[in-house]
Amino acid sequence: METNARNLRTRLAIGLLVLLVILLGMWAYLSWPLINGQDVVLATRPVDPFDPFRGQYMIVNYEIATVDKPEGLVSGDHVYIGLQADAEGISRATTATLTKPEGMFIRGTMEGGRLRFGIEQFFFEHKADVPTRDITVHVKIAPSGRAGIVSLLKEGKPVEIEYKAVTWTS
């Protein structure tokens, strides 16, 4: 009987360890661009929707997504956008290829005829007053081209989010 209890504890410990490794792996995968990525500022064209299931968020459309794409792309293809900072420090698209270019680049994926980078949504608390015009986004880009949002910028400075008072009817 003691052997069965020991086997049960061993299986439970292994199961918990596997779950922990999976969770840590997911955290590391999502955090990797923020941990070791290069800093880049991207120009945007944001929209500010509200979804009752996901809360308040901003859809961020990037200027670099409008670059001329290589011919024959299908959904799921990876596209590498070469980046070059302009005089204002905003990184602009220089090339779009199916192979990793030299220098700074960001990796996008074709989805439904649009180029996505995995950083198109920025979430914040309900009743937040966030500017949606003339903003840029500070991102970090990992050597693989995956990116993560660091902050929203207005005139080169981090956006200060102001929150409206929450009432019983809001």
C-alpha cells in the first residue's frame, strides 16, 4: 500500500513539474523580446475600441505594415521588414523579404491579406484616457525578429495614462 502512495506522489510531483516547466516556457517565450531585444520606435495609426470580454484596448496599426510586400505571399508566410531609423528616431521600413535581412528587422506574418507583428493590441484599464493621435510605440525586437511593446510615446515621451473616476453607473 505504501508503494502505491509513493507512486501516486511521484506521478503528482512529475505532473506539477511538467506544468511548471510549460508555464515558465510560455513566460520566457513571450518575455524574450523584452529581455534581450533592441529598442525601436515605430510610427502608428491607432484605433481605440472597447470589448466587454477583453476590456479597454487599443488596436495599433503600424506604418511598416504598409510596405510593398514580396509577390506570391499566402496566409502564414513570414515576412522580414528591414528597419532604418530616421532623423526623428522613428524606425521606417526599408525592405520586405522572405529571408532574414542584415541589420535591424522585425518579423511579421501574413494573416488574411494583412501583415501582423503580434504587437497590434495594447491593453489598459477601463475608463483610461489614452491619446490615440500622433503616438509612436517603443518596442523591443529580439534577434529572431519577434517584438514586444514597451510603451506608448507621445512626442518622444512615455504616454501618461489618466483614469476617469469610476462611478456605479460606469
